[in-house]
Amino acid sequence: MTELRRIREARGLCLAELAFRLNVSDGNLSKVERGWRKLPEGARKKAAELFDVEEAELFSEDGFAK
């Protein structure tokens, strides 16, 4: 399980709600959480701000979720 998914679930957000807040599709966010796709840079920054963590806690340097 990625840190992004762990935090999302701990905060009680469903996948669709987070996808909406990050302005990405549910399907793409699901693939990001499974490590199959990178999240766009702007959405990575927005996710870090939303969860009040450093971007590096959620994503590796290549943009994939940790």
C-alpha cells in the first residue's frame, strides 16, 4: 500500500473525493496508488498540501507514489 493511499484512508477520504480535489480522474488516481502511473506535478503538490506533509513523503523523485 502506498503512503498516499494509507493517508487518504486514514483521513476518511474515498478515492473519488481525493481525485476530485486533485482534479484527476478516479481511474488515474487508482493507478497512481497502485504504482502504475505518475501523478502530475501540480497534483502531487496539491496532495502534499491537502495532507499537510512534504511531497517527498508521498512521492519518489521520479513522480511515483511511495
